[in-house]
Amino acid sequence: MSKKGGKKKGGDDGEREEEEKVMVLEHKCRALQTRFVEEQERGDKAKAAENEIRARVMEMENDLKKEKDKLFCIVSDMTRQYKQMQEELLKQITDLRSTDVEKEEIIKNKEQYIQDMVKDYEYRLKKKDDEISELKRKIEEMSAEFARMLKDTLDKMQERIQLAQWDNDTDPQIMKKIKDIAGMQTHQQN
């Protein structure tokens, strides 16, 4: 600073003080400017960080939206698959039930056929048993008739033998043979 003309020495002190004040103020001004620049830089950094965070938030929101859309697509697909599988299973159940009903009807028809066959077999068996019984009865009747005929024949032959008066030596042997034959016939019929 320049000195002013016409002032006294005491004015130098005042100037000095003013110069010191100006220096202090300049120093404070520079400090404030430095601080302002630092604060400005910090603000810029904070603004940049805020912008970065906002960008990240927007990116995350976009990712979240994409994930929600993806999840919705997956859930929709799974629901569609579930409904399709459910329809297929219901169709299979319906088909199996109808097949079961058909098979039960076939089994019922087969069982009825078997019962009819058993009844027919029992009827025919009874009929054959009756025929066998009837034939046995006829055989017995015929055997009895034949035995009577043989006895009658034997009796007639004995009468004729007695009438003819055969020889005593040959007579017992012939009579024995005739009696043996008649006895065998009677024995076979019983």
C-alpha cells in the first residue's frame, strides 16, 4: 500500500494495522474460497454419488421389474403346466374308470357264463346219472328175467332128464354142470 502524503508517523501504524487487517481478511477470504472450493468439490462429489446411487436405484428397479416379469412368466407357465397335467390326469382317471367299468362288466358276464356252464354241466350230469340208474335198473330187470328163464330152462331140462331116465353114471355129472352154469348165472346177476 502506498503512503499518503501529509500524514504523520502515527498514520503509518494505522496503515499498517489496516494492511494487516486486509491481509487477515484476504487470508480469511482465501481460506473461505478454499473451503468453498472444497465444499463445492464435496457437493459435486455428493451430487455425483447421488446421481450414481439414483442410476443404481433405477438399474435395480429395472432389474426388479425384469425379475417380476420373469417370475410372472414362470408362474404363468407353471400354472399352465399344472392345469395341463391336471386335465391329463383327470382324463386318465376317467379313462381308467371307464375301462374298469368295462372290465367289471366283462368279469360279470364271464361269471354268469361260468355259472350257466356249471348249471348246464350239473343238469347233464344229473341226466346222465338218471340214465345210468335207469340202465342199471333195466340190467337188473333183464338179469332177473334171464335168471328166471335159465331156472325155467333148468327145471324143464331136469323134468326131461327125469323122464328120459338117463344112465346113473352120466347123470350126476351133467346135472352138476347144469347146476354150476345156472349158479354162475344167478351169482353174476346179484
